[in-house]
Amino acid sequence: MTDYCSLVEDETARVARLAAAPADTPVPACPGWVLGDLITHLGTMHRWVTHMVSTRNQDRLWSREVPNGLDEGAHGDAAWLAEGSAEMVRTLRATDPATPLWTWGPGGTAGWWARRMAFELVVHRVDAEQALGVEPEVAAEVAADGVEELLGNLPGARWVSRRLAELGLEGATFHLHATDLPGEWTFTQGPEGAVTWERGHAKGDAAVRAPARDLLLLMYGRRSCDGLEVFGDRALLERWLSAGGL
């Protein structure tokens, strides 16, 4: 089982090193953002989660409602990011993962937040690397877990469900097949943007075979289908991907 707190520590260190680049570097994966915005977003999320876990929060609470310690309009830096991440990790490690908490996705526990923050960092670390011209690497086991984390959270991501509902793809089925470790997933578009999924081999309207890293980045909209093995209706898959990322 993945130690998500350790993954948070590792990914925070990687992002902090990238934060040495100019803060005004555009981040193409996050339109309108520069690197300073990405760092600020991550550090704000960490302080938000620390607050929710430490207070055993049971009600919906968004990150903008928790002070991040920065002046209005200011960007966080590497030290500020590391400080907030370390406090979040200390709080999560001191808390039983089964502790009930509000979560925006299915789960409702402190452990859900540890996993969510780990992949928030993984994906945004990739964003920063791509912005700086660095080829991102994600361990296959981590990437496969990230695919499942994303699929599992889609039912709670109402902003994604609304986008998917507008596509009119109810009943469309897609299959992902990892080529660098045992891992296959099938997901189906349901009514009102809902998505269901399961592990295992199945036929879909479209399928993709690729290393787990590429499947994760594809699902998050951080790479295209170009260069991957795509079977079936590629156009249908690309329509879904245009709206399906968190």
C-alpha cells in the first residue's frame, strides 16, 4: 500500500526545486496560471487540508475560506510551500486515516485527503516540469494508483460531471490498458455526467494501451493520444477527455 504522506513529502521536494525558476513562467497545462500561481495553489491546499483534518471538519469548506498566510495577491515561494506541506503531513500522520471528515469525493475520511493531496502534487509537479521543458517521470505503480484515484473521485467532481453531461455520451465505454505493469480499467459514461468504472479487461468504444504514466497524464489532460496505441473510436475518446479531467 502506498505511503501517501511519504509521497507528499517527495513530491513537495520536487516541486520546491522547480520553484527556483522565474515565478512568471507560464504553465500551459493550467491556462492563465504562471509558476507562482501553481505554487500558491498547492500551498493553499495544504493549509486547507491541515485545518480540516485538525478540526475534524464535517461540513463543506473550500480552500478560499482558510487563510494561507500570504498578503492579498502575493505568490508563495519554495519555503512557504515546504512549510505548509510539512505541517499537513504532521497532521495527517497524527490522525487515524479512518477518521470521518468532509471530502468532496467518495470516502469521507482523513485517509482520502492524504491520497488526494499526493496526487494533487504529482499532477501539478508534472505541470511545472512541462512548463520548464522537463520530461516528467511518474513511477508506474504510483501512476496506476493515480488512475484509480481519479476514476474513483469522478462521481464527486460535480464540475466535471456538468461538463460530461453536456457531451451527450451516455453509454459510451472506454478501456485503459497499462503496458508496464498489470493494470486494466474500464469506465462508462452514465446519465447526468456520472461515471462508473471497474478493474479488468473489457471491450469499449475506444481503448488505449500505454505505460501507466501516459494513461495518468492522458486522463488528466496533460498529454494527447498522439504516440499511444488507440483502438476503436479515437474521436469519441478525445471528446470525453476534453471534459473528463479533474
